[in-house]
Amino acid sequence: MSLPTITVSLGQLTGWTLGTSLLGTDTYLATYEYTPITSRVMDFSIRRGRQHELDRIETGTASVTLINQDGAVTPTNTSSVYYPDIRPMVPIKIQATITVNPAEITGLVAWYDFSAASTLFEDTARTDPVDIDTDLIKGVTDLSGAGHHLSEATNPPTYKTAIQNGLSVARFDGTNDELSVTGLTAPSSGWTWLGVFVKVGALSAATDTVVSLADAAARIQLFTDTDDHATGMNYYQNDAAGVTTNVATGPMTWGTKVMRANSISSLDIYTGGGTPVNLNPDNNVLTTQTVIGLGHNQNDNTNYGDYDIGEVLLYNVALSATDMNTLGNYLAAKWNVPWTTVT
């Protein structure tokens, strides 16, 4: 886990509001706005109070040392933006924010973040970064470090800015858009796929696919569906013998979908976390190619999806509930989508 990012803010009195005391009498309560002063912090320490219910009751304490070469935090400096709030009994706020790095969770083999413009390119060689809304995404850098970069020279998706929670996405048109990489396979011992995406238009086929782990004989994938199953993101598995399995996994709104293979014959599908739908497919060991946007119908590559995709994570292990919740909460906070704790 990454180290926390610390921010320190000074409370500045903005006024008083009428409230009720614990004794039931009217009283005026101070209201504050908080001004960031992190750049002035030279050192700080925090001492926790009672850490166990049997310990002696005592308060926690915090000490902050500020840089004051310009005199801005001198209590008597009337020209300071902080005046007159450098004084006793004025609150300060110390916040610690932990940023999740998906690469720190063991097993990451592919990470595509369509909100990170520096990883999206207008050429398959990944030398010309996207610049503006509607640029074509012909190359995508794999942030996992495994080198599984995506590319598509002829029919790539479109770069769309400020779509979900202010972040950019890749938009697939449902006609022929796709991105793919060879050599990214699913091991028989288990794997996990997570993605944030949404349907944006009418669907062109029952097997419009978001991510497909496939070869010419078999595939396992999540797909959008308006045909034989409830509208939503679905799982589809087709083995070499032509046996298929389908399960609806929830409305096609912005959200996180997780597909976890626990073994060669046990698969869990999560829609925004919570309780999974468990399947027992004949075969989930798929090889050769990973495709975003196109569902391989054995040798018939005709099923495309029209949707926005925000982020995709692929792990070559069956993630624990703890790791899935870490990633689910990371995606939820980043993309403003719901996540229910997996137990």
C-alpha cells in the first residue's frame, strides 16, 4: 500500500450560528472554513489517546511546526491572510489520504486507465499522445509494467473527455471499434478481471463484449445483452464443444464489474461487489488474445459493443475478498460508482 498523503488546514472563523447546547439552552456555535497550509508544514507529530477500552482515558495530541520565514503565521501580522486566526483554540485539520496503487496487489498483468491521457496515443507505436476530445485511441500503455500494451490501427475507440466524475474514457461505437493485445492469457489456477464501464447506445448484438479472453475455439467474457437475457452486463462462456453459459449481472449503468475464476471450473461474477453469482463452466482456460470491444464468436469476429470504458484491471490470480474490496473502493472513489463490500 502506498504511503498516505498528509494535508494540514487552518480553521478560519467565518461567523456564528445559533444552536442548542447539551443542556437544552440556546447557544452560538463558531463556524469555520479551512485553508490549506500543508506547504508551510516543516514537521508534525500525532500521539494517540486511549488505544484500548481498558486504558486510562486521555486525549490524543498533535503538534505542527510551520515555516514562517515571511511572517505570515505570526499572530500579530495584521496583513497576513491568516490573521487573526493564529491564536489559541482555533482548530486545525490533519487529514491522511491513502492512495491505492493497483500494481501493489500481487498478480497484476494488465492495467488500462482511460482517464490517464499520458497513456493514450493516436498511433500504435505509442509516440503521439491524445490531445483533444474525439481523438482516436490507437495505442494504450499497460500500467502494470508487464508490457501488455493495447493497439488497433484501423478501428480504434474514441477519446472522450469529462464523461464520468470529470474523467475521460474510451468510447466504443458498437460497429467495429476494438483494442487488443496478444500473449495475455488466463491461467488455470485462477484469475480476476475488474472494469468500470457503462452502456451508451443501442446494442448491436446479444454478445456485445467489453473484455474477451479468447481463442478460436472458446471464450469467456462479460457482455451487454438485450436479446435472450435481462438487460445488463452478462457473462458468456463458450467451450470447444459449443456449450454456452449465460448469467445476467445487473443494470448497464456506470459501475464496477468483477469476474473471478477461482479454479478451472468455478467462476464468480460480481456487480458492484456484494454477493457473487457463482458458475461452473466447462473450461475457463483461454489463450492467445485479450480484446476490449470485440467478442470472439469462435472464428466469427462480428460482435462489437457500444459503451464507454473507464478502467480495466486484469490479475493472473483469484483475488481475495480483501484485495477485491481494496480495488473496488479505489474504483468507486475514483469514478464515483457504487461498491458493496465483498465478504
